[in-house]
Amino acid sequence: MEVLKIATAGSVDDGKSTLIGRILYDTKSLTSDKLEAIEKTSKQKGYDYLDFSLATDGLVAEREQGITIDVAHIYFSTAKKSYIIADTPGHVEYTRNMVTGASTSQAAIILIDARKGVIEQTNRHFFINNLLRVKEVVVAINKMDLVDYSEETYNAIKADFSELMGKRDYENQNITFIPVSALKGDNVVNKTSAMPWYNGETILEHLEGLDLAAVSNVGTPRFPVQYVVRPKTEEFHDFRGFAGKVYGGELNVGDAVVALPSQTKSKIKEIYAYDKKYQTASRRSSVTITLEDEINVSRGDMIVKEGDLPTIDKQFTATIAWMDSNQLTSGAKYVIQHGVNKVLAKVDKIHHKINPDYSGIVEGVDGLGMNDIAKVTFKLNKPIFFDAFKNHRTNGSFIVIDTKNNNTVGAGFIQ
């Protein structure tokens, strides 16, 4: 079954957790004990409705404050698809959490409170989804019940957001506007009669209809080698396979390939998954492949199709989302993990900081603080094999690791 990953974004009290809880409730994805706990807590609080935010806000601090602090992943399935929702906080101080949640998502839901309209945080949420090349964005205009289900209010917010769309640098995005009430359940899973002026799909109907291949930034096949398989048993005495995960497109038996960094050529001889052979290794499948020639391939190398090589270089420029309380500074040294590979890197230049609300850039920056986003050039101690993030989300992204404590301190997207 297809799995669709969705990132959510919303400002404080926009109803994001309630929306997710409503989806879980209306798709009958809540366990009976969870539902009983929600009913009991809602009564204790004196509500005459079910507080669906309790289905997702797992931390005590989240439940006490009524806000989302941590990134939570929620899983549910319908007859058509399986879904993973990254429930991310929308506050300015948690920008790094939003980046983490959206980095692997194919779709996003941006919530807007119908009473407030497009606000500064809306700009930030859309900017991050634009930065991370999320192709499918649902703009859920929530709390329509609190504005008397006004079509005029809906159209005004839609017009304001359309102006924001004109500022993006990633045009290959599909933006869908849906008026909803997460609390009442209007247009979330089930259609409503409260807004006869809206003839579009509900949120779930829209997600169910998405073509996963169309909303994924597929790119071209990249096969980072994670492990060299040498059983050395009597039955497989001469077996030498390369295990890894296929990113981008697919690989087929007979494909002419190149092993990097040696750039030695060969052809794919066999493709295994467990003990079965296949003709094709599909995108995101974990397989072991063998080659027709005995060439030198090790962990950290990459197998690609002949004539479709990535960039091989000891330097690159990337957009960095900084996640650590200790500043990133020019000349500082870090470990960059790019796929399987770990390389030593030095910050060669901080070009400028990017304001994630579309208000422009800040020149002359000598350091980055937590939640800052900036354009940075790195120099590496050995070449890596990379693509631009806009062309290949997996092979164009990396994380930055502090050499002193091994903490992940940043995420990067290669230009």
C-alpha cells in the first residue's frame, strides 16, 4: 500500500492538533482506550465537545499549555493509502522542528485561523515548505464555524495567500484551498452542508486522490552502498553483493552503471530482496545488487546509471537550517553526513542569512544562531557525490554534526 508523508503547520491555537485528532476520529483510527481517555478528559474540563487535540499532544507540557512543542509522527490508514503525519510545532522558536518534520514529506497542510487570516507565521510556514520543495500544499482555512461559514472571509484569505504564492521560487507546487472546521468536522473527512458555496473535496478526499509518484521529487536513481555482502559460505562462496536503498528512480537488471568515486563501469547482474530475485529495484526499495564485473566497491560508494552522474566535488553551497544553541561561525569544522558518507567539513563562507518570512536577506552575517536559515559554503576533506536538492531531495540533503559531542546541529539543502 502507498504511504503518503504529510507535514502540518499552524500557528498557536489554529487548531492543528484538533484537525489531526478529527481525522483520526472520523477514519476510526483511534483505539477504544484512547477514545475513552479523550471523552473522560473532555468532560473533566467541562467541554460539551470532544477535545481531539488530546489525541496528538503527547507531552504533559503540551496538554497543560494547549500547544504543540515536539514533533510527533501519527500513523493511520484507509482502504486506499497509509499515512504518516508529522505534527510539528508552529512557533518561531521551533523552526528547526518544522524543518525536520517537512524534510521527508510529499505533502503539507498549512492551517490558517479564519478569524486571523494570513499572518507572519503563515509566511514562515509557506517559506519552509517552499524551501523543502514540498509539491502538494493544502491550505486549510480552519474555524469557519467561528466566522459564520462566510464565503467572503474564505475568499479574502485565499486572495491574501495567493499574493504570498507570488514570492516563492519553487513554482512546481500545487496549492489547494479547503474551508474547514476541525472542531465540527466540516470538510475534514466528511463533506458538510454548512458551506453550500464550496464544491471542492474534503481534506481526506484530496489526500486520497494524490498520485504518490507525481507529488514525490523522484529524481534519478542513486544507490548508496551501505554494506558489502560476502557470505563466505560453501553455497555462496564467490558471492559479492552490494546492499543499500534505491533513491530516485528504479534500477533494472542489465542497466549499465558506474561506481563512484572510482567511476568504474559495469552492468547490474542480479537484484535480490531477501532470498528472492527481481528484475527491477523500485524507488525506496532496500535490495542487494550484484555486478557483472569484479570491481572495487565499498561502503559509502555510490552506484548510478551510466551517463547520469551526480556532481563529484570537495565543495558545495547549501541552504542551512541551524538547530543548535552554539553558533555556526566561519572557519568552524564539523562532520557532514551525506547519505552513508561522513566527511570532515569547514565552513568556508556564510553568504547571508535568509529571513523565513519573505522579508529578504541579511548581509554581513558572521554567525548563525538557533533556528537561523542561511546560505553557506562548505569545503570538505574528500569529495562526495551530490545533486542539487531541487532535483533530488535525498541526494541533495545532509545533516551537520558537532565533532565534539556528536550532536546533530544543522540540516542542509545543496544548491
